[in-house]
Amino acid sequence: MRRIDQIEPFRVMQLLERAKELEAEGRKIIHMEIGEPDFPTPASVIEAAKAALDSGDNFYTPSTGNPELQKALSRWYADEYGVSIAAERILITPGTSGAFSLIYAALLEDGESVLLSDPGYPCQRNFIRLSGAEPLNIPVGPETRYHLSADLIEKNWRLGTRAALVINPSNPTGTLIADDELKKVAAACRRLGGYLISDEIYHGLTYGTKARSALEFDDHAIVVNGFSKRWAMTGWRIGWIIVPDELIDACRRVMQNIFIAAPTLSQNAALAAIAATDEIEVMRKAYGERRNYLLSELPKLGFDIVVEPQGAFYIYADVSRITGDSRRFCWDMLEKSGVAITPGEDFGRYKSNQHLRFSYATSLDDIREGIARIRKHLESA
Amino acid sequence: MRRIDQIEPFRVMQLLERAKELEAEGRKIIHMEIGEPDFPTPASVIEAAKAALDSGDNFYTPSTGNPELQKALSRWYADEYGVSIAAERILITPGTSGAFSLIYAALLEDGESVLLSDPGYPCQRNFIRLSGAEPLNIPVGPETRYHLSADLIEKNWRLGTRAALVINPSNPTGTLIADDELKKVAAACRRLGGYLISDEIYHGLTYGTKARSALEFDDHAIVVNGFSKRWAMTGWRIGWIIVPDELIDACRRVMQNIFIAAPTLSQNAALAAIAATDEIEVMRKAYGERRNYLLSELPKLGFDIVVEPQGAFYIYADVSRITGDSRRFCWDMLEKSGVAITPGEDFGRYKSNQHLRFSYATSLDDIREGIARIRKHLESA
């Protein structure tokens, strides 16, 4: 099979397209499938972008990014996590998607592999396949809070495995890896001669706790983050990756060739975003309210939340009390009751038929309406 | 050798870094090495971007791009080239770099190959290597206007060759491929069962002639273009690729996974750029003046321009009357006389020591000063 034929489409896109068709027919659809903040970018970031436009600076930055942004992020790591990260280790990328394209290009060869959790963010498997390498999808469940553990990493690591990926808080489960486990995971990867890649894109979107960066436990960890989620800047395509010294040169060469550089205006706007702490706190509080509401309502309807999610804007529910076919359930729910939810199949194969993901990146009013519709849907089924 | 170890850095970056060091020491450096427009983005595009910022639309577009932009480009192809291209064949990418990441991911497998010209744009070789495939660098000279010809393609095509790439007008030579040759090149690729990839990023920057799109000759050609050069929008990272119907689905799957989407604001700004015809004509005329000046002055100094360049903002000169080592010549010129020029080695191996590339993406005043310095440098050598 050709490499391209192994690249799966986002299945949820089909659901989203159908939702849009229904909307075009005049129906009101409740969107609990989308993993994109429903908030506009903070006003202070918009104003900074306008000022940057007026400055006339529309030229390429260095491939590794605007040095001012690298320095600002270095200071931010000191403030946010108490770690000292040299600015030149922080590479500015076109979104976290760019960061993953970059690191897999720099690390992987044909026939090598990366350990991933199943369920997990579906693009990861495809990124790795496009590098000619193999994603090793390791089934995870409530016993490890839906995360890879040091034990699972030790057991599944093969000759040619180069890294293990943790996304913390997790997409789709919203769960955090325990701090002591993250420390053990980092140590396991190092002992096995590979890298821990920690995707921290949902950091800052936690409720009642704080996510720790892998860099707090191991300076050798590779950390990916960006402005899309916490700062509501998806369309700006701006992220970063922190790599150990020994990978900087390889990454720079890849960046010069495949990106030239991240968007200049977005880099300038990101400088303002770092200072927008009050504006992002307003969003976090709104997500927190929505989360509390769903955590109280969903179990009453038969959706089992086995591990309480502490972060991101996702709730991963076990629906086996309701159905054995979450895909069909989600499509029925959309067609009959106008509520869009992502079926488990989008995130892997392990028990995917008995799970689905709610996103609360949608207004509380819509979520209330969604819950009412789901209740009615279940009563009439 | 690992794949990453085959990825070459941009050599000219080292020259550029040294130039910046010298500037930091207070010296005035004349930049004739940089392939980036020296003009700011047109004012009408800046205003459109500000309006887009005010609209609050900072969310992802569909992976294949904002449908309005796809449609606008479809109309633009009808106006500009008289060809009818369905909007859904026009995929919006993060710069032309994104377009190449995409098409090579969709087309190539380990062990396959792509035909390229030597000299040529250096990133191409690295893109292809990162896909696990092999760039076949075919020496080209004045006899084919420094382009692949149908004859060269027929002779060098192998089992597993998937495409031939033409960049027209060429970087580094600024030469156009003859219209009848482009037609033959497209036919040859089709006959051989592969694709012609036509990089048309310098279209619109031609002087006394007009470049033809490969799509005028063959609807099956893959065309790459973007807003960086003609519209002076490098930092916006916005381009596109036109693919035949049979590749749309594969490309969409790759885009969903590796980009999510091109920057939203840049896509909105690009809609305004298409209408900015007067503003881009002012830039084209300025490049034309600079070109005329250099074409008259360089030969007097011993730089042989064997094929007159009709496009882009480059002049590729044979320096064998002056030196047998263009690399050393360029470094000497920078250190002693403060003029930065790109040595041939950046573009390949074929006769690279006896060539160099002048860019006239720099003001006419600076170019005049550069010529004066070069004259003095040669006299004192």
C-alpha cells in the first residue's frame, strides 16, 4: 500500500459537513464536536496585530523565529514553570502542526517508530506515516488516566523506536497525566535512548489544578505548544517546539527548507498574546463553568465519565450503557436531534465503539440546549 | 546516512549572517543576495487585513482553503491565462513551501524520484529527500535556457520517477522556458506516466514578455504559485497549488493532517491582493529599471550573462573570466567591499564554481553603489 493510502481523513469532518448541510436547510445544530475555541482572539492581540501591520514589517523572520518572541517565551517558561530554557532552543513554528512536521522530519527514518496512546489525536498517526515511520498505537484506559505510562513505554518500546508522545491534558480525554508518572515517563524514554515528546497545547486550560511541563522533570524532553487553544488564535497558525541542544541544528535545516518561517504578523501578535493574561483567564473561567455543568448532567443521562477530566475542553464518555455503536449513535443524534458529537473512532480503535468525545468549546446556552436535546433523544429511543 | 543528514543548510544564510555581523559593526552592506522583495505589502492589502481583524474571524478555514479565495483564484486564472480551472482544484497552502510539502507527501514513496534542474532552487532537493525519495539533479545550461527540456526529461526519467519540476521563470537564472518547449515538457511527462510540476511563483515579474502557465498547455499539470513575490507578501505565508482531479482527495487528507489550514488572516488579505493590480505594476516597473541597469553594467565588469533573463529578480552570471572560485569571490567581495552576492554553490553542483546570482530585490540606489564597489574591488584585485 502506498504511503498516501495509509493517510486517513478526519472522520469528524464528514460529520461536520453534514452538520453544515443541515444548517443550510435552516436547522439549528448544537456543535459539541469541534475542538476549536469559540472565542475571538483577545482584543489586545488584535490591536497589536494592527500596529504590526502599520509598521510595514511583512518580511520573513529568521527560520527559527523572531528572536524577540523566542526570548519572550524563554522568560514565560521561567515565570510559568520555573524552568530555564535558552531562547535558541525555542523554535517558532506554523502552529503545532508545523512543530510536529518538523520534529518527525528531524527524528524519523523509514522503518522507525513512535509510541502513541490509543485513544489519541488522530493527526499524529498520519504525521508519522508521512515520515515513512510507524505509529505504535498503545491501548490506554482509565487505569493510566488514558495516558502512556512508564510501564507501557518500557513494554512496547522496540528496536527503532525513537520517541514516545504524551499529550497532556489529553485530546480526546481531557485527563492529566499524574506528575510522578510524567517524571517516570521522561526517565523511561531517556533510559531507552529516545525522546519524550510532550504536547502541551492545552496547558492553561485546566480547572482546579495546573499542568506541569515535561521540562520541569527532564531538560531533555521535547515540548510542543502554541497559541491556538489557550489564546484562541487557531487561524493565526503559530506555535513552538522546544528541543534539546543536539537537535537544534537539524531542526533549523528542516525549517529553512520546509517552512522558510512562521507567519510574521502572527509572530508579532503572539508577543502581545503572552501579556494578555487577564483576557485568557476570562475564557478559562467560561470553559470551567461549561465543564462543571456537563460533569453534573452527562452522568444523569447515562454517559459514564470514568476519569474526571481536569483540562482541555473535552469530556470523553463511555456510552456502553446506552449503545454498543458510538458512531451510529453520533450520526443518529445529529440527524434526528441536531447535536454534533465526535464518535470514538476518530481517536483510534481501542474500545472506540463504546466512547465518544464532547467538546465544550461552545457557548453554555448551546450546551444547555444540547443536553436537553440529548435527554429527549434518549427518552424517545 | 540518515535522511536528516542529507538535508543541506541554505549556504547563503551563512553569508547573510556574516553580512549582518558587518552591519552590526557599522558597515553599510549592499544586499544583492536576498531573493525577497524589498517592497512592503501593498497598502490596500494591509487595509483589507485590518478590516479582517476587526471582523473577528480568526478561526480555521476549511483545510483546502477559504472557498471565496479558491473561487477568486479560479476567476483569476480565466482572466490571466484564459484557462478554466475548477475552484476545488485550487488548494490554499501556507506559502509555496507548504504546497511542495503537500504535493511531495501526496506523490512520493521511498525509492521514487523527481527530476530537477541543476542549477535550481535548493529547497527542492531537500523537500524530496525528506519524503524519502531521490532528487535527480539534471545539469542544464544555456542551450536549454537553464531549464529541463522534453529531451532531458525523456533521457533521465527512470522507473519510479514520478514528476519533473520546472521553475519558470527560473530561480537562480531568471530565464523563461520557451513556450513550445514547455508544451513539449508537459507532453513528455504525461507520456511517461508522471506529472509536470510547474513552479510559477515568479509569474508577473517578467519584462517585455509574459510567462505562460503550464495549465495553458496541459490541464493535467500541477501548478504552484503564491503571493510572496509578485505581491510582496513573503511573511504572510500564503500560496496555492492546482492539482488534477485525481489528486484532490489525497491532497485534502494530507492538508487536514499536516497544516489544518493556511493562516486565515493571510487568506482574507490575499482576496484583496488579487485586486491590487496597479500597486503590483509599480513594483514590476521598479524591478524592470533595476534589471536594465544591471544588464548594461555587469557585462562591462566581466560578468557574462549568457542567456538574457526575462523574469524574476535574478541575474545568473558566468564569472569564469574573473575567477574559477565563485564561492571565494563572493566571500571576498562581502568582507572587503561590503557587497553580498549568492555564489553558484547554493543552487547545485553543475559549473557552480563559475557562476553566481545577483538579486535586484534591492533599491536602485543600492544597486548603483554595489556596481561601483564591485568595479573598485575588481580594479584593486
